[in-house]
Amino acid sequence: MFNGASILITGGTGSFGKNCTKHLLANYDVKKIIIFSRDEYKQFMFKQELPDHRLRFFVGDVRDKYRLKRAFDGVDYVLHAAAMKQVPTCEYNPIEAIKTNVDGATNVVEAALDAGVKKVIALSTDKAVNPINLYGGTKLLSDKLFIAANSYAGGKGTTFAIVRYGNVAGSRGSVIPYFQNLVKNGIRNLPITDQRMTRFWIGIDNGIELVMKALEFSRGGETFVSKIPSFKVTDLARAILPDCGFDEIGIREGEKLHEIMITKADAKFTREFDDYYVIYSHLDIDHVSTVLKSSGKELPEGFSYSSDSNTWWLGVDELSELCQNIKII
Ligand SMILES: NC(=O)c1ccc[n+]([C@@H]2O[C@H](COP(=O)([O-])OP(=O)(O)OC[C@H]3O[C@@H](n4cnc5c(N)ncnc54)[C@H](OP(=O)(O)O)[C@@H]3O)[C@@H](O)[C@H]2O)c1
């Protein structure tokens, strides 16, 4: 479906954007991929890293709807990855986070409708589920804007869907490079906020795979959630330094003990497929009931998908192997 297509990635110079661009160029005969982001230097560096005649670079800010409208002209698919995503930064600069993550989402919706884009896939996070920090709050609003946009797309045919995943293993500033650095500097007691803490494990390739599935299968209004394993943060520390001690430093503001992807309330609107779950939009209830009756597997009463109640776990040995081969992105 991507052969001959024009695809635009907002935040195309970020971890997701760069890896997804490489995946698309390697696997499809796309017409062009437009990288939309603010910093010309990051674009310059990406151009050097990946010289390919199908790449286009567009400097712009998602806060600027006129620039988005210009960029979306003739585009078939939009992947919306531009975001402010550092929890503390968003907490201390709330208006900036709202401008990028919420106003930016509104602008992407409007520009996509005006330009007649076929599909928009917006990236979400587990932090948008029952949010306790501003980052999660802005991403929840962004998700709601994209889902609602399907109801006012009218006859234009543009559809919007969400892909939700957790912290990407090895992304800059994440816990693995942080622990690895401490160990390199001779630290033997690793700082753990709470020894009970659990997280989901997702690699960037799984994230890209799910976005590809969403592009192929979404009809509008779905949230795609990967089926991925969980791990205990203490096991991750032991995987990096087997005889480490722990310094329990206490849970930080805006941090959860366990992450959640699908709440009990959403589970009623969710169906299970082989590698992922799909939460259907509550808005278009007639359509939803038809889909729910016809596809995927029903979830048991009281189901929720959280990092502590997951049935798939990574132990120390598996984590150790994954950490040894991890690419910092
Ligand atoms: N990484 C994770 O662990 C993770 C987990 C779950 C969900 N997600 C979601 O996945 C998406 C992509 O994350 P990522 O890890 O690729 O982020 P990233 O590496 O920080 O990249 C962010 C990208 O967005 C661009 N950007 C930021 N503000 C912008 C603005 N106002 N206008 C236009 N472009 C802007 C940045 O480039 P410039 O600064 O040059 O503009 C950069 O290209 C985000 O929506 C994030 O919430 C990420």
C-alpha cells in the first residue's frame, strides 16, 4: 500500500521518525517521505546519514497550522510523532507542552482534513492512560482529538487512528543507558525509585511494526496497543550488574509504580488479535458494535492491561541478553 505513496512524518528527525523512515525506504517503493520538524541541523545530519532521493525536508513547527497545510499538500499518509515528551520538562513548562502536544494535534487534524490526507496515525503513550503528569494529560487530549476527528471528517475520507506504546528500550535518557553509564563509572548500588516497580518492554522495531499494522488495518477511531512483555526494574538492574545493590530513592512526582495501556473501562471496547489489541472508539457506537461482534477475540470480564498484571514477563537472563545488544537511539 505504500508503493508510490507520499508519506509525511512530523518529528521525522526523532527516534521514531528516523527509524521509521529507514524502514519505509528499505521495504517499500515510496514516492517520497517528507520529514517535518523544527531544527535544521538535525535535518542536515539526517540527510548526511541517509542520502536518498526520495527524502524531502520541511522545516516547520506543528504549532503553525499554515505551515502544516503547505507541507500536507499531496500527502497520502501522515505519521504524527512530533511531541514534547520529557515528563519533568512538560511539568515545568505546561503551556509549551500544551502548545506542541494539544494545539499541534489540532493543527495536524485540520491540515490533514483540508489537504485530503488518506490516513493519519498519531503516536500515543501509556502515560496517556489514567494520566498523573502533564505529559500524559496532553497526550490523552491529543488522543481524544484524533479519535473525535473521525466524526467530523465528513465525506472527505480522511481517517485518524492511534498507536500506543510504552517507553522504548534504549531511547535517549531512558533507564538502560542511565544504568549502563552509572556502572561504567564504577557505581555498584543502582538507584531504584521503588523495588516493586514494573514496566513494559518495547523495542523501536516493535513500535514501527505496530504503526505499519495501524496504517494497513485502521478504518478510523482505533487505538492499537502492542502485546509486549513486562519486567521488574530490579531485574533490569541485575541484568546490567548481576551483584548490584539498590538505593531506593522513592517514587518521583508524576511517576507510576506500574504502567497501564488498557483500563477495565476500555477493555469493554477492546478486541484481542494475535500480536496486538485494538480499542475501538466509543463515539461511533453503531459502527463499534458491528466491529466488536465481527472481529478479534473478546476479553474476559475485568480485564485490564498493565505492566504488573501482564502474563508475559522477561527474566534477568533475557533482559541481560537484550541489554547487551541494545542500540541507543
Ligand atoms: N520514545 C519513547 O519512549 C516513546 C514512548 C511512547 C510514546 N512515544 C511517542 O512517540 C512519539 C515520538 O517520540 P520520539 O521518541 O521519536 O521523540 P524524539 O526522539 O524526542 O523526537 C521528537 C521529534 O519531534 C520534533 N518536534 C518536537 N517539537 C516539535 C514541534 N513543535 N514541531 C515540529 N516538530 C517537533 C523533534 O525535532 P525538532 O526538535 O527539530 O523539531 C523530533 O524530530 C512522541 O509522540 C512520543 O510521545 C515515545
